[in-house]
Amino acid sequence: LGSAAHEPRSRARDVAAIAAAAERGDAQAQLHMLRSSYESGTLAAFTKQRSRALEQNNSDTILWMGLRHALQYLANEKDDHQRDVVKDAALNYLPVPAARGLATAQYTLGMLIYCIHCDSSAKADVLNAARWIRKAAMQGFMDAQYELGEMFRHGVFCDHIYMRFARKYIRRASVQGHVEAI
């Protein structure tokens, strides 16, 4: 009974400590506060945390924002106006952490660009997508390795199918345990 009574105070102290760390610029604390305010639906707190993190150029928070918008883009119907808004937001957020070398951002940005332009005949856009996916694959990001291998296998980049490159990247993903590559 005694420890149960202390839990709310302990949790309040933890939240206060995380909030103080976020105020000081701690990147992980800012991300925690941003996610907590988003999940609780507190718009004012969310806006405040987002602004602070963006001002401080927090890569993890910018990545989270980009991932959130990319998922919303994929979840919306094709004829929904909101889909273009969240797509533009994702394409605004993701290049920042991708340029800083975060493999998750590189892969997500590449796949988002590919999904947006796969129906068009614009090779430049597909090659831009592949460039980001390859950067993530070179860092050992298993999903990027698999997708890049599949792109080579299906001749996405040009009229030729490059099985040697396809096998190379799919094998790398398989070694890491990618389910579809095994």
C-alpha cells in the first residue's frame, strides 16, 4: 500500500525531470515530451515541444515528425486532399535527418519518393529515391538492402535487370534475417 501511494509522486518527479531535461535541450527528453504531448492530444504542449525541437535542430524529433507524416500519407486515400499536405510535410522533414546520415530517414525518404513517383515515367525521381535507399543499405539497414535488391531484380533503374547486384543486396538482407529475403 505504501509503495502504491508513492507511484504518482514518483511518476510526477520523472515527468518533471524529463521536462527539465527537454528545456535544457536534451534530444531524447524532447522527443519523449513531443511524443507524450502528441499521444495525449495536448495541442498546445505538442506545438511548444515541436517548435523547441525544430529550433534546436533535433534530428531524432525531426525524424519522428517525418515518419509520422509519411505514415499518414500512406494511410490516407488517394483522392484525399489531406494526403498531399502530409506528403509535403514528410518531404520537408525527412531530408534533414537523412542528410545527417540517419539510415531510417534515408530509407523512409527513398521509399516515400519511390511510392510517390513509381507510376510516373520520371527516371530522375526514381533514381533520387534509389540514391537515398542505397545510402541506408550501405549502412547495413536490412529493409533498404532488400528493397534495393528487388529494384535491381525488377530493372527499376533502367531497361536492364542486374541480377548480380540484386543477389548481393538481397543476400545481405537475408544474412540479417529479413523475412522476405530468406
